[in-house]
Amino acid sequence: MTYIRKDSRILADQKRPAVTRDILWVTVNGATIVNFYRQPHYDVSLDILLRWPAPERTLVAGDFNAKHYSWQTGRLEGRGEDIATWAAENGLNLLNTADEPTNPHGNTIDLAFSNIALASAVVEDHLATSSDHFTLSLTLPDVSLSLPQAPGKVRVTTEEELERFKELVAAGACRIPTDTATASQLDALAAALVDLLQSAALAAGRRVRKGRRSAPWWNDECAEAAAGYRAIRRILPLGSSQEVQLARREFQRVVRRAKRQYWRNLIDGFSDSASVYKAVRWLKSPGAFQPPPLQIGDDVYETQLDKANALRRSTLERRTAADDITDPWIPVRPVRKIPFAQEVTLEEAEDATIKTGNTSPGADNITVKLLQAVWNIIGGHVCRLYQGCLSVGHHPRAFREAEVVMIPKPGKRNLSCPRAWRPISLLSCLGKGLERLIARRLAWASIHYAVLHPQQAGALPKRSAVDLVAALIHDIEEAFARGEVTTLATADIQGAFDTTMCNRLVLRLREQGWPDNLARWAGSFMSGRSARVRYQDITTPTTPLQCGLPQGSPVSPILFLLYTEPIYRLGNPEGRFGYADDTAILCTGPSLEETSRTASEYLQELVNWGAANGISFDPKKTEVMHFSPRRRKTGA
């Protein structure tokens, strides 16, 4: 077992050259560290190690249970000659001092080999644990992280920090540009707002260094008991005396009491439902864990950086511009013209930007709480920016950069599959204010002007999955009352948000009757996007994206519903149901044979439409259910 301290300056990945419980390969900041154990008279693990070619910057250490004259004077034992030969062939130098015992019996069997210059090993017998071996302290020089590190987040939380933040923003607000007539002027205004808020937060706040959280129940009494236990173990190295056993039991008793008291106080202090949910989230937290290697086809990715890049390719780059249409501005004849106001009031901008939950900030690290603190200073500038974006049809470049966090989907056990991971985009809270404002208007107009199907839900006010189920049950019961049977076929759009095409969306909005300035804004929102991927302890460089609606944007769900709206105008619209990226077809008829045949035809029509419009359906998630008012007779 290998323990690695959680630190932003340490990047560790587990390697798996072979399947064995007695060898653990870990790369730490580019250095390969091998933790090895050989059971006496059992050579399986040793044979694996001797066949393994050691790369550069390698340290191999562990209990070899072998003797050789190069580290202990006397006879050969436990294949010591084979170990010495393997080390010489791989350029691994012995770090142990010859004839210096590593256990109380006077033997040197805990060995360390390395090809790293100036690496050293020292037996620290005063750091004895309950093991019957002494501690072997190893030092590796110049093992620093070469990857670029993302700057730590800045926190502005205390009253003094917030007051200083307000003063700095007020002092710099006079330099914010006021022109909003063109796309470049809108970009300049958005960039000036972001730069002002970032510089003020950096000057007023403090950087947070990522580190490991201590156990919430740990207290001074636990620390004293742990120190006493460590002292007894060092005095009595073998750890088998009664004093050591008593100290261990005392330490465990103190820890149990501290845990019990902590949870009692926590439960007694619950004053609202939010406190209960907070405690439940803490209990359900999976804690620090290393996901397994990622497998895509025949390729296996083990390091965090390789897995992050592979997940990026498989989730965010499934389609390219070649899958899109070339010109979204061809002549169209919409059946209606949908009015969409360009004016934005200060109250509407405030409600969309700061009267929301404290959502995760984007790459600029400006939180909703910080925006709330200075809204009286920047509110007018933000309102003018939002109105300019709607009028011109432009989404500022400063809001199109995202930090994409790869999180495992709930209930997914096989994390070696890329489809078990969901890419969540962390976007600027200022940008999300504009997106939320547009999303609310789109959702209202989509219902009011009947753009979306009555049985299409998700991201729409006063429409829920419960409503869809009620409508479905009503249709099935009506069929039963007529003496008919029904077949329900469900399909899932593969990739959904991540495979949405920019030009196809612009054309779809124009065909539905939305004004050109809104279609231009949607095209600007989707084009020129870039993202960096955060996966476990690493963050990749920022690179451009060619397609996709960002998961995490308030406007993405409603834009996706509008993008897939034609699905619900295919054969038998009355039997169509949809929620987000899931769609269902209800077929009614006198027999299951007929409804099954009809469902198959509708599914094929759906697949053909998807192929023509750059949308794929997941065959693994396609299901069929039959409903009949009478029991079918089966053969005995």
C-alpha cells in the first residue's frame, strides 16, 4: 500500500504493468516509484519484477527477503544474485548502506534501488512503527511538477475583504467603456467588467491553496492521544508489549468518543432542512479515490492527463464542423413571426444575475456573492451589456471560455467507460446571467406561441415529468376503454448537448420564426468556444471546441429542445412525448402485432431524420413496452 499526500504540487498516477497484489507502480511528478513485497519462498512477484524493464527516473523499494554480498556480508539467499543482476542490467543503484540492518534481527532485507541521480536512503530506526522492520527514509532530489498549474482560487469572504473589494470596484468602474453598438465594443465592455472584478478580488482577497481537509471530528484530545501512541511505539519498536497495546486501545477509545460526540452535536444543532441535506451530502461523499484506467476501443489510458484528454475527445469532440451545414442563412418561410423584445430592464438583469443560487463560477472565479456585493456599482453596466448583446446578436468572447469538470454519472459503476462521465461546464456567472435571461424569455415564448410540442418537457415552466406520465397514462387508459392495445417505444439522443451543431441550430431557430438577432446570438453563443478540462488533480490547457452546447449553461436546455423540436412533428404527433434528450412514441391499435409494426416504422423514420440532421440515437437505450387491457394467452 502506498500513501500519497494530497497536494496541488503532487501529481500521482497508478500504473498497472502486471496484475499482482505484491507490487504497486506509481508515478509521482514523472518519477516511477515501485512498492515491492516478496513473500519468503514465493517468487511470483519477484519474477514479475525481474521481467519489468525499469524506465528512467525510477525508484524500487520494499521487502525483498533476499541476501547478497552487495548489501549484506555472508551467504546468498532468496535469489539475491538474480536481484543484483537485474538491478545492474537496468542501471539501478543500491541506495542502502551495506551491512546496515533494516530489522531488529540484524538483516538487511528492505532494499531501495534507483537510477535517479543523488537519490539516497537512510535507516531511521527512531521512527519505528508496530512493524518488525525499521523505517527506510528515501530522498529523491528535484521531483517537481512540470505541468502548468492553474492559479488557486481567490476568496473574498470576510467583512474587511468585501469592503475592500467594493472600494476597488467603485474606483475602477469609471474606466468601463459605454459603447455597445458593435460586437467588438460588446467584447471590450465584457472584458473590462471581468478584468475589474478579477483584479479587485485578487487585491482584496486571498488565494486558497488546495489541500486535504481534516476530519471534522478530530480535536485536541485526539491529537494528544495520537502523540502518546506514537511515542510509545518509538520507545518499543516491535510493538508487541502490553504498553503499546494499552496505548493503542486508549487512542482508539478517544477517537470513538470524539466521533460520537461530533455527530451528536451536529444532529442536535439541526435547525432547518438545509442542515439535514448538508449532513447527508457529507455522508454520501465518495471521498478521494482513483478511478480505474479508461478504455476506449482497444486503447487504455492510465495517467490523469491521458484520461482527461481522452474524455475530452470522446465527449466534447464527437462531431466536427464537417457534420454541420455550411450556410444557416438560406431563405426560409416560417409559419409565424415570434416577437422577442430587445430591451432589458435593470430589474430583469438583476433577477437573472444575482437572485439565483450561488452557482459555481467559471474560469474568472467571480462568484454570485461577489456580484451581489457590488451590484449597485456595476448593475447599470451589466444591464447595458445584456441589452447590447440582444440587439446586436452577439455573445461576448469573455463568456465563451469554460472549465469543464468531468464528474461520474450517478449510478454508473464502470468508470472505465467514457460514457460513465458527464462533462459539466463551469461558466462565468456574468455570462450565465445573460444566458438565464434569454432562456427564460425563450421558454415563455416557446409555450405561448406553441413552438414546442404540448407533450415536450424539460427546461419549461409548469411542465414536468409527472405531467408527461399523467398524459401517457391517460392516453393508454383511453385506448383500453376503446378495447385497443398500445405499444410505447422510447429512444435516447446520443451525446445530446455535446453534439449540437451551431449552423443547424441557427437555421432551426429561423425556420421556427425567431427574430434574426436572436438567431445571431445563438450562433455567437455556440461559435468560438474554448475549454480546459479538469479531471481529478490536473487541468489541461485551453483549446477550441467545434460544436456542442455547454452542459451547465442555463440556456442550453431550452436551445436543445428547440433544436430537436421537429422530432415531435414526425408521424403521429399526438403520440409523441419528450423530456430533454429522451423521446417516446405511443402507438395504438387493435393488436400488438399492428402496434409493434407501426412503432418499428416510426422508429426507423426517427433514425432517418436523425441521420439527415446530424443526430444519433443510442440503440442500447432504445426500449419497447406493450400495454394491453387483457391478459395474453400463452402456451402451457
